[in-house]
Amino acid sequence: MELSLLRARRDGTLVAYFKSRPWKSAKRRLQIEANGSKCAYCEAPSGSQHGDVEHFRPKAIWWWLACCYDNFLFSCQICNQVYKGDLFPLSSGCSPTGEPAVKSDDPDTTLAGLVGMLGPDPVAVAAGRTFDAFCRDCDGENPLLINPYRENPETIICYEVDSALKEVRVVPRRAVHYDRVKACETCLGINREQLCQDRWKRYVVLDKVWRSWRAVPAKNKRVVAEIFRPLVADGEAFAGMARYFVREVWKVPNI
């Protein structure tokens, strides 16, 4: 697959190569890893027919990662197609790293020597470009968007309830996170109106359980608290939001 990609780069046929969508075979595996086909960005359920193999680093710029499994996420079509597209802001002064030098007159033998150097092999982990080297290069680019497969978004974001508008919005956890959350708003639409309203619907359920938990005698609190457990599980929609309110705001123990 990498040799075909390198040939397309050499021959100037990347657009046609991308139209063949050679990464589509990865979709089912990504769905399995996506906690119930949840979008990696917004945590809303995408459904088997409405999710994309999303290139975290856009293939239009990071062409050499077009077939790199470690550059794939499972995303809903709204986050991916309506918002993100080829957007991928980096911190000031940073630029893409790792592009192989491919010339228009390179023979196939030269390109073959680059196979294994574009991205880490998920099976032969010690061959070619190692995963550690790949991660160092990616981290050195200082991307503003959050990769939930490599970072814990819950250390960067938290949530704000607007009862008047019946919305729950994503906000920075600390001032230092402002630029990253702003980039996610702009490039991923994480605070789009419908999404904020969908979070509110889940928040209402959480709030009712919390009020019940507060109202019951101490001896019954543990039983009521167990209602929270499936709501904070990774496979649930908006589980990150649920964990924030249950564990950090309301401080329900042992959940």
C-alpha cells in the first residue's frame, strides 16, 4: 500500500489515488475500537452507516500518512466533512514533519527503499519508522486539535451548563487550554447548536439521578449511585461529560 502511495506522489496522481479510498478496509476495526461507534471528536454515536475513517492529519497535507493506521480516527460525518475537512492548525512556528523526499524521476527501486518509513507498522512494530519515532514527530508539530486516541481530552476540557438555552458547552479546563478548545470549536464544531442540545438531554438524565442520590438516606446512596455507572462507561454517548459532572462537580464516590 505504501509503495502505491509513493508512486502516486511521484506521478502526480495523488487525487486519483485518494478517490480509491484504500483506507476503507480499516473502518470496521476502527468502529470496534471506537467504543460503540462513537465519534472520536464529539462523542455522539455515529452509527455503522454514518461514520468516516477520518485522517487526523489531513491527507491533503500529510499525504505520506494517508494509509497510516495511527493517523486514523472514527468520526461522525458532521465533524469530519462539514467542519474539519483539511483543517489542522499547528502552534505558531510549527510545520509538518516526516515528509519523505520523492522526486518525479525516482525509479520504483528508490521508492521501495522508502516503504516502511512513512508511518509505523501496527504489526511489525520494530520495522521501519517506529511508533515512538512517529509519536515524537507528531508531538513536535504541536497540533492544536485534540487527538483523543493519544491524549485524554478530560485533562483539557470541561463543561458548562446553560439552563436558559438548554445547552451544555465544552469549555477549557484552564486558561492554558483556551487555544486548543477554540481550535476544536472552529475546526470540529464541538459547540454546534444541535450537539450542545444533545448534551443537555443527557445532562437532564444525569441531573435527575444526582438529585435522587442527594435526597435518599445515606444507607441507600450506594444503590442510587450505581445508576450512574453505565452512564459514565466509555461506550456511552457523552461519557466524558457524564464523568465530569458525576466525579468532579457532584463528587459522587466510587463511580
